Amino acid sequence: MLQAIDAAKRRISFETYIYDAGEIANQFTDALERAARRGVRVRLLTDAVGANTMDATHARRLLDAGCELRRFNVTKWYSILEVNYRTHRKILVVDGEVGFTGGVGVADHWMGDAQDHDHWRDTQVRLRGPVVRLLEGAFYENFAESGDPVSPELDLAVPPVLDAEGSSLLVTSSYSGGSNALKRLYLLTIACSRRTLDITSPYFVTDESTMSAIEDAVRRGVRIRILVEGDITDAMPVKYASRQMYERLLGLGVEIYEYQPTMMHAKVVVVDRTLSMFGSANFDNRSLELNDEINVAVVSRELAARFLQDFEADLRRSRRLELAAWQHRSLLEKSREHFWSYFGEVF
């Protein structure tokens, strides 16, 4: 991402939920400032809650360099009920030619390779082709919501090459419009499965519709493996709510693995070793009902194989849960899970 910013010649469209103070923020601010000073149009959108730790001196430097900065959904006293609606999208598009999306924000815990508790495991994908234009369009949707009217700068559409291998679909969702579009994509993705379904997601909280889709897949004979974060998490209440459903899933024959080395933050689904889905959305109600999110689905055996290579490597560093042992966990753990499950709709 930093290399793409340094290579930018015309424009940079960058949206992120988190922009924490630290070494990686220094690198991004330096790169964006350099780009703006050499004449690149830089537009940066951060979430008003997620990026509230952004260093004020960084914002001033970027503004002085000519960058356009906006904050998404700044909460006022008269709009306090809307504080729950955040942009969780991660979008970087450079010159309309190369794009990035996934789970990665701007913070130091994304600098490493899951080597310790302070460095997360995540996945970010670089995109080229017609889908990049749609990615940039999604950026402008949120950018326009967050300030004065703006004229999007988009290149002319390039006709897609409609072959089976590499065809892609981009889906956005937001509370103000199309909030269920991404959830429908998740449900349809599960419904497409015939042999295997491999899901990687933190904060895995199911509702009855997603549980029903999983149950249908199991009845079709689909092998389902779910990789989630373990006790190393930045949201333990959500972890408890997630675990409330484990016994039901394990009873169906679903394989559940908890990642051990550090926080696991990747969001990837692979169906039948052919269809992959990735992006900013977690498999929970907050992502699928409240947040502004963005996911991409791609038909590509090559991409699916790469994701599965990562998935298998992650499983070797994970703990597989067994139904019998899980049923004998402590009463305290069961009580915590039961309590936090009542808040599942807002996680």
C-alpha cells in the first residue's frame, strides 16, 4: 500500500476505520504528504470513532500539504442515536488502477506477521481490473456523506472480460441503504457450497438466518471449517457471545478452530476451492446489519488455492474444539457466554 502511494501520479482515494498514532501512521502520513506535495490529489476518509486516536499533528500536516480530509459520522448531541453506525470499510485506490481491501487498518499491530501478541494476523488483497473502479465508487459514497458535495474522479469504465476464471463481484452495505446486501452475499455464498466451506472471521456471531444456512449446507454433505480468534482478542465480550453458539455448531459436525498465537483479524471465505470472498466485513451482526462494509467475491481457483494455503497454515497454529470437551467447560464460562449472547445483535 505504501509503495502504491509513493508511485501515485494522479489521485489517491483512501478510507480506513482506524488511523492510530504510531510508527505505521507516521509512514502513511509521510507517504500521503509526499504525494500531495508532488501534485497528487489525496482524499482521506477516516471513521470519527475508529480513528479518534489519529494524531492531530498528522491531520494538520496533511491539510497543509493540500490533502482533503473528512471524518465519517461525527456524532453530535442531536444525533447520539446514530453513534452505532460506523464505516468499517478499508479502501485504498491509487490512480484508478490498483486497489486494496481487506481487514488492515493503520496501526502498529498490523506491521508484523503474527509473531507475538502485539502483532495481528490479517489479510489484505491487491486488486486490478474493472473492480477497482467499483471500489473507488464505494469510497466516494462515504466521502460524499461526510462533507460538502464532491465530484467523484473516476476513469472511464473498462469492459470486463467475462470469463469464468477471475470474474468478480463487489458488494457494499450501509445502514442508510442496502444494509442487508452483504448479508445476502454471505447467505448466497454458503448456499452455493456443495463440498467444502472454509470461513475465517473474528467476532463470529451467528443469527438464525446464518445458522439455518449452515445447517442446510451440513445436510448437503458440505464439510465446514471455521477459523476464529481465540482468547487473544480485542473484544472479549464478543468472544463470549460467539462461543455461545459453538456447541450447536459442533453438534452439527462443523469444525471450529481458535487461532492461538495472537489476534486473528482476517475475513475470508472459500467455497468448493473455487469461489473466494474477502473484504472488511466480519461474520457478525455489526458488520452485516450496522456498519458500512465492503466485500469482493471472486471466481478463481488460483486465488482460492492461495487463500487455502494460508488457511491450512493457520490451522496448524490453532486449537481445534471437540464437542465432548466443550460441553464440560466451566460453569463460569457458560454463564459469561449466556450473558453476552443477549447483546449479539449489536456486536
